[in-house]
Amino acid sequence: MLQDRFHILVVKLAAIGDVVMALPLVSALKKRYPDSHITWVVGSIAAPLLRAIPLIDQIIEVNETALLKGSLAQRIRTIGKLWNQIGGRSVDLVLTLHSDPRYRILTWPVRCRDKRSWSHTPLIPGRYHAQECLRLFDQEEGATERLLEYPSIQLPPSPVPVDGRPLVILAPGGAKNTLADNALRRWPVTHYAELARLLSPKARILLTGSASDAWVAPHFQCENWIGRLELTQLVALLKQSSLLITHDSGPLHLAKLVKTPTLALFGPTNPSSFTSRQENVEVLWGGERLSCRPCYNGKTYAACTNNICLKNISPEAVAARAAQICLWKLKKIARFLGTTSKQVHDA
């Protein structure tokens, strides 16, 4: 056992949003054990984000595509490479933030008397995943939500210059991970396009997403930054934005790191599992009168081809709420600068 420091090994691969929801755990660990050493095993996609967080002492990157979708030989090689990096270590606490018990094999060669995972302490349906990460750590139940503190992140300069107009970010793609493309989580791209048209007279509209989201671009006539930004650049862009509008996807969670006001559009998934009242997120959950909502059980969705829960959220309703949020933010800035209300409305 390495002496004098409390050594913690966290295993959380999965999609970017899942990794972000686990990050309040870092702040909680450092608050409980100020001189602790945190090692995080993470997939290649989210690794650049974790490298920008100073409170994480070591990042061990795993090729999650090879691990989750590769041949048997590729999976064995990937696990073997990880074992070579962590084998023989003695740590004080292992937290494996996955429900599938097979993930526990990743830390098999680590010497530790206290190994915890969601396969031992199952996720409770409907509870926010960030809160469940903290519950696994402190092993306490209570009537009060735990305080969510996201660790600070080192960001590059924003790649997009500010021009004085409210900057509204749309993220119409995403909702996918290494194993699946969850199209049922996406608000229709035609709705996004109509929303951009409604907002463009009063705001600067900008599209974001990964290179695999390029299929949405032909639907829009606004600035397109899809596939052009690294993860930390995207977070820097979100930091200077007036509003992010997206569905249940990675950008929704990235915005939490910099407290960007977010309008989140939900349908088949339960917002309480992915957002918190502590965060600067406002939810529009479609399909209020539908008995089939939510239809996601944590692994699979119902056999739905209509996606009516999200379709029922109209672009007009989203535009109206977005305008209110942006106006509120402008008024807040105006009070700070001494600008009059009329000047804000005329902007």
C-alpha cells in the first residue's frame, strides 16, 4: 500500500454525458480526502475532457470500441493492456460506476479491500446518476440531495468571437454511444431547423456536434461548427453562450461544467435521471398525457417508431421559452452595466 495518501481508482467509461455526470464525485472525493490521489479509467472519447480537470491525478485511457465491440482477441488485448497498467497496485477504494458486473473484471488485479460498483449497489430508477455516484461513495441514504459540485476545468480560448448578439447553441445530433445510436432521444431535426428560423432574427444561431452529426447540416441555414471543435473547445464555446438547446445528449451535460443556461428536450427518458434542480437546466418533457412515457429502462427502449413524445414539443413553444431565458439573461447583464430595460428590449 502506498503510504500517506488515500488512493482511489474510478472506472467510468461510457458516453461523454455519463462521464460528466460522474464528475461531482471528484469534488466530493477531494473534499473528504484533500490529499487523495485519484486515478480514472476512461474511454478514449471522454479522455481529453478528463485531462483538462486538474483534480484528477492520473488518466488511464481504454479503447472502448475494442473493449465493447471488438473481437474476442481485441477484447482480451484491451483488458490485458489495462491490467499491465494497473496490475499489482494497492489502493484504498475502487469505484466501478457501471451496473454490468462484467466491468468488475477490469480491476481484478488491483489489490483493494473496498471495491464498490453499481452491480453491488444497484442504481435506483428515477434518481439522478450524479447523485447515485455520490451515494456509492458515501454509502449513506438521506432525505436531502447531496450538493453537486463540478470540478474546475482548464479551457482554451473560445474559437468563436462574440459579436454582441445573444449566442444560442443548437446540438441536434448526438444521442449515441459506442454501442448504440439512440435516435428516439433526438428531437426531430426539422423541428430544430424551424426553431433556428424562429430565433434567427433576434439571436446568433450556431450548430455544434461531432463529425458523425454532419447529416443534420443540410437542414439549416446558420453557422455550422459541427465536427470542428475538440471537447474542451466546445465547453469553452458553451461557456460564452447565452443558451444551449438540445435533447438528452452529451452537450446537455457538458454545459453543466460551465453553468450554461440549457433548455433540455426530453421524451422517452426520465429527466430526473439526467438532470438536477441544482443545475442551470430547464426541461421540456414531451408527451405528458402518454401512458408509455418514459419507455427507457436503463438499457433498452420500447419498440417505438413514432417518437410522438418528442414530436409533440413544438418549435414555437421552445422558441418562446428560449426568448424568455435570453431576455432574462440580458436583463441581468443590463442591471450590472446600468443599461435600461428599453435598451434591452430593443437589442
